Amino acid sequence: MKKFAVFHYGRSGSTSLCRFFAAIGIDIVADEIFHPGLGVYGERSPDFNMTTAMDEIYAKHDAVKHNHPTTSRSENDAFIAYHRERDYRVLYLRRTDHLMMAISEAVARGSGMWHAYDDEEKKKYASCTDGVSLDLDKVRQYMEYSKEMDDRYAPILSNGFAMPLAYESIFNRPAPKIAESIRRILDFIEWSGSDVATHVENHLAPKHKMITASVLNRINNIQAIEKAFGVDLRSMEIQRHPTNESNATS
């Protein structure tokens, strides 16, 4: 199997995807390893060297999750070049629906909950999101930010050693279609295992989404948001996942 990185920004489904990788036996560093104050390489000295850091990571692990806004543009350029030069793989994970990404970001910041996996966390999430109001200016800001990131990196990470991945091609589809997308990813990184269906269901199925139609309904100013952006988000979400549970995650 090729060494690989999940290159992403927040609210793109990276944590769930990396939990899936870990479940099928891939040793992936899923922490925010370069996050200032949090990651192993968070406090970087002036002489920090990305090549040295990546050599250390890949000497012990198969893969790494990298939230690219936690590092500078020059550091990300070095990170990408490192993988290209070694014929390692990069999974470039993003969202094509920038508005839903922005709402997910705003709800997470407003509720203080970024993930919810077990039943207790899901109940807490439902309680924390009940009656939340979102700042329209912040939603617009998050949208512009994700668009800017895509404009910056999509041209670089579009072929060869990198595979562009949309959140929507994984989490917004029925489980059998998700399995097809995952199979293409696993072929790309040259993983040779076979049994993934159970792990797809356990980690990536639509029932694990956090932002559902029911959650959208609990946002106080959801009608103002839909009017501002000219979309009926709740109807769209119901059409995507008519049987989805209201307190599921992603």
C-alpha cells in the first residue's frame, strides 16, 4: 500500500473517513498533528523542516490526516511536494456545497460540539443545537473561506499522485454508492483488503451525518438563511436522505 495523506479543511468529513481507515487496519495519524498548541508538530521552531517531520511520521505510520489551514501556505506547498516527489498519495477532501459546509462550521462553533458518535453524544448534540441562531455574516465568511481553499489547492491536487474527493460523493449517497466511492479510494492507495461493507455502514453511512433536516429545523433563523442564499436547505436534505435520523453525525 502507498503511504498517503488526507489533505482537508474542517467540516469535510475527514474524521469519519479516518475512523473508517483505522477500522480496516490502516495505521493513520488522525490527530491535528500540525495544529498550533495541539499537535505533535504544533509548536514549530524557526528551523522546522516538513521533510524531516514527514519522514518521522511515515517511519511509524501508514497515513496522516492533515487539516491544511493549520499550516502556512509554504508549509503546505512543502507537504504536497513531499508526497509528489515520493509517489505517495494525497486524498484531497473538500465540500462542493460551500453553504452546507459553512452551516456545519457555524453550528459546531455555536454548539461547541464538533463530533457526536455514541448515543449519549448524539442526545447532547440535539440539545446543544436546539434553538441555535447563526450569524449570517459568519456563514458567508466560512463559505468564502472554503471557496478560497478550493481555488488554491484544487488545481494542484487534481490528478496523478492526488485524488480530489468531495464530501458529497461519500456522505450524501446511499451506502452501496458510498462503498463504490470507497473502493476507488482504496484502489488509488493500493490497499489490497476486501471486506469493507460493515465498516462503511459503521462509519460513513448517511445515518452518521450531523447536519440533517431535523437539525436545520432547530436553527432559529433557518428561514432567513435560506432566503439570503435562495435555497430550500431542508427540502434538499430530506430528498437526499428521506429516512435519516435527526441526531446522527458526520
